[in-house]
Amino acid sequence: MDAVARRVGQAFQKGTKIVSPSEDGEPSEEYVLVEPVGKGAYGMVYRAMKMSTKDYFAVKILDLDEEAVAKGKHSTVETAAREVAAHKMLSHPNVIKYYTAFVHQKYLIIVMELADQGSLRQYVRHFGVLSEEVIAYVMKQALTGIAFMHQNDMIHRDIKAANFLLNEQCDVKLADFGLSIGNTAQDKAMSMVGTPYWMAPEVISHGTQTKASDIWSLGITAIEMAIGDPPYAEKNPTKVLFLIAPPEVPSPTLPKEFFPDGPFQDFLYACLNKDPKQRKSAVELLQMPFIKNARDFGSFEEFDDHLRKTHASFKGTDFEKWFLQRREEIKSKRGPERSLEVCHSGKEERKRRKGAERRKKGGWRKTSGLVFQSFPGGKPGGDSPEGIAKLSLTLAKEGRRRAELDAQMLSNRIALLKAEEEKAWKKIQETRKKKTDLDNLRDRADDRQRAKDEFYRNKYTQLRQQQQLVAAERERARAMRDNSKNVISERKAADARSVKTESFDIEQNKRERELFERATKAERAHMIKSQKDEVKRRLEEEQQMKVEAARLEYEAKVAKEETQRARTEAMVAKLEREEAELILRLQNTQVTQRQAYEELEGSLHNSCSSSVVGGTNKPSRSGSARSFQAALGMMNHHLPSRTGSASGGTANTLQAKRSKGTTKTAERKAR
């Protein structure tokens, strides 16, 4: 991989100009490489300036390695295609922005946003460790970008501090999507990819890449920023895989004497749960207190000042002593120049160490097909017959013991082989399944590569056709320049004729339009008059209908009143008859009373006369007779007047009713 970066560095020196091809009518752009800012597995990253705008960009140059592609090694092409596809799908403030990509010679050029403040791994190497405030700030921004990726069904698969970049605004940007994949059923990877120290247990055990794998790698990155290196950094990367994968091995943690229980430890526990189903998602982690209460650095200067102050306070503490001791242990076991991200086999070194240990302990040597352990004083027993006999007896006992041990070991080996055979058979089945999945992935990659080749082939064909069309246009332009005078004169004459014809047509159209407008105006006036007459006629009909309805209503009302009047007159006549009968009865009653009074008066008069004639002096009775006569006279005086007044009142009432009825009848007739 260093050879690839070296080859790219030799091909693209400082000041090299790269011109992007023009596509879809857009002009080509020219980029000038200013300086290299980093190197990766398949190429290098440069700081470049866009000549048209004088802006700076990050230009990643990948070697497509045509010879390796011809031999069937698609790793470089797949990585490049995957990175470009991932960048095209993602547009977020916490993800490195993608601008364009194109092929230059046999190299793929990817133009991206420039995060010129470096990666977090550089700050960890410079300052040793980072404070919890910085870790919380970085985790919050990184989780925002990771949550956006997961919502778009994308998995990064290589989360670590080296892939977290900072820009001038102190924004954390996710970078290096060469290993990212989709999270759909077709794209889910069943392979162990990534960096060993940051790999999740399920990736090592089953090769299953999920969104939870990114969360595990994020927790390891938090530990890396807190203590300067990831867990197990002092061990060989291959051994680390066997320390992370077993479920009985606890998850990595931070030392409690320097990192007591609190929000940071809770955050690490949520990220580093061995069960991926119990591991929190990126959205859930954003709601934890450690992330919600994170400090917000407004500028990169504030961020840098905080790093320097915390680094100064770190000096002379117990944590610094522990950190330096751990760093020396890592250097002694891993070597000062050994990288965490590269797995070295170290077979020759292990052989050399084993040989040195054997020589130090005495070792083993072979003589005449028998194995003797070397002793400082030579062979045991010397060369005497007794010594030879003792040696033979010892060898016999040792041979018998060795035979028994070999038999026991053979039986154990057979049992182990049977168990291994079963495991191997299961492993073969899993390998076949993985091989099938890998073949499918390889086929899809081949299809994508073929589609890409076809795309560039079609693009090249289109460019050639465009060049041919341009050449043909130039030839036609030259021929037109040769005959320009005749063409111009003919065009002027034709223009004059066309102008004359157009002016005549315009005049004719104007006259026709005026005639049409007059006819239209007359027709419109006639139509308006017809509409007015129709409206007037309808109004008159409605008025006549209303008058007729009012007349009918009035006649019905008059008929009703006539009927009422007839009923009233009938009632008046009936009352008059009843009144006449009552008057007649009253007169008869008065006559009868008068006769009775006269008879009573006559009888009284006779009685008084007889008393006087008889000479009887009864003053009391004569006085009473006189008083009775006076009362009778008063009755005779008042009785006719009451009868007359009653009959007169009744007659007056009837006369008033008749006059009132006659007045109403006259008023109705007048109406």
C-alpha cells in the first residue's frame, strides 16, 4: 500500500495541474496541487486550488491499478467506486462534502471539501490525551453525522479518530468512506473489514456489519481520545481479535481511579455492549446526558486554547505517570515505529525468539534417531558398562513412558480431530455461504465496473462525435466565408421582398381587422338591444302577473267580507226579533202588574171606606193605609218610566249597530 502512495506521489508532484473533462455543457476546471496533506491505502490526498475561483479543495487521487484489475484484483476499483457512491449519497454538515470525481489517465480524482485543521488522531498524538469536554463535543458532532448515515441506510465500517477531521469553524467531519456499505439486504456485508483495534465483536465472530458496529467503533474512539491509544494497543493486532470476540471477556473500560462513574462511563457502557441488539443507536446516544450537556466551541481558536490549557493541567499528575508508563509498555511490546493499523505476521521474529529461548534452556538435539536432552556434563553415566546399562534401562523406561503418552495423545488427538472435523464441516458450510455471498458481491462489483467502463466508453464516443461535429462545423463556416458576399446580397434582396410582403400583409390584416371589429360591434349592439327588449318584456309580464294576483287576492278578500257582512246582518235581524219578543213580553208583564196593582188599590180603598162608615176609630190602621197608598203611588209613577227607559236603551243599541254595519258596507263598496 505504501508503494501505491509512493507511485501516486511520484506521478503528482507539487504544482501539478489537473484538468477535469467538460460534461453536460459545463466548462472544464483546472486544479493546481499545492501540497500533500495525507496518504491512504490506495493513494494520496492533496491540498489543491481551483484556478477559476481561487478556492482550496481536498483532492484525493486513487491509483486504479489497471494491471491488478486485469488479474482480477478489484479491491482498488471497488474501494474507489464505493467511496464515490457514498459521497454522492451523503450531504450533511458533519460529513466531508463531495464536489466531483473524474478519471485522469489511470487515476481517479475525487474533489472534496478541505478540512485543513487535520484529524483528531494528530491532536491525540500531539497532546497525548483529550479532556472529557473535547470528547463530548467531538462525539456529539460525530454522532450527528453517523445518525444521518444510518438514516440513509449507510454503514461507515471504519470509525476511528484518524477519520474525524476538523475545519476552520471547528466542525467535526466524517471522512474516508472507502469501506462504507449500504445497510439493505443486498448490500449488507458478511466480511471482516476495518481496523482490528476498533472492530466490534460481532464483526470478528460472524463477519456481520451492522449499524451497531459503528457504535462500538465510536466507543473505542472515545477511549482512544481519553487515554491516547485504543484498548489492547500493546498487543499484536491478531491477538486483539481473540480478546475482543469472546463473549465471556468483558468490554473495554477506562480505569476507575482516573475516570469515576458518571455520564462519560455511562456513555461508554452504552456504546460497548457486547450484545449488538442491546447497544444504543446513534439517535438514542444523542439524548444521553454526556452528549446533551456537551460544551459548544464557537471557534477553532477557542478549541485550541482549551486543548493547551488542559494539556498544561495534565502535567505532573498521577494520570500523566500512568499514561507515560502505559505508553512505554506499548512501545516496548509493539515497537516505536509499529503502526496500530497494520497487522504484521512477525514469523521470523517469533522463530528467532524461540531459538534464543531453546539455546538459553539447553534445547534439544538428535543423535542416531534418538532424542537426548543436553546436559552440561555430557551424557548421563559416562561411557562405562554400568553407565551404558543404566542408560539403556533409562531409555527403555523413557521409551515405554513415551509410547504410553503417545497413545494417550493419539486418542486425545483422534477425539480432537473428530471435533475439529465437525467444526471444520460447519466452517466449510459457512465458508461456502460466505463464498457465495462474496461471489455475488464480486459479480455486482463486476457489473458496476462494466457499467462504469461502458459509461466512460460511451463518454469517449460522445466526445469523439462532438469533435467530429465541431470539425464539420468549421468546414461549413469556412465555405460560408468564401461565399459570404453573394449570400449577403441575396439575403438583403430576400429581406427587402419579405419586408414589402410583410408590410402589405400587415395593411391587409389591419383592414380586415377593422371590418371585423365593425361587424362585431354592430352585432354586439343588436344583441344588447335584443337582450334589453327581452328583459323589458319579461318585466312587463311579471308586472301583469303581479297585478292579476293582487286583483284575485282583493276579490277573494271582498267576497270574504261580503260573506261576513251577510252573517252580521243575519245576526242583527235575529237580535231585533229577539228584542221585539222581549219588549212584547215586558209590556204584557207591565199590564198584568198594573191590573194587579189596581185590584190591590181597590181592595184597600174598600177596606178603608168600610172602617170609616162603621165608626170605628183605628188610627194606626188608617195611618198604615195611607203609607201603603203613598208607596203604591210611587210604584205606579216609577214603573212606566223604567219600562220606557229599558226599551229605549235597547232600541238605541240596535240602531247604533245598524249604522255601523251600513258604514262598513259603504266603505267596502267604495274600495
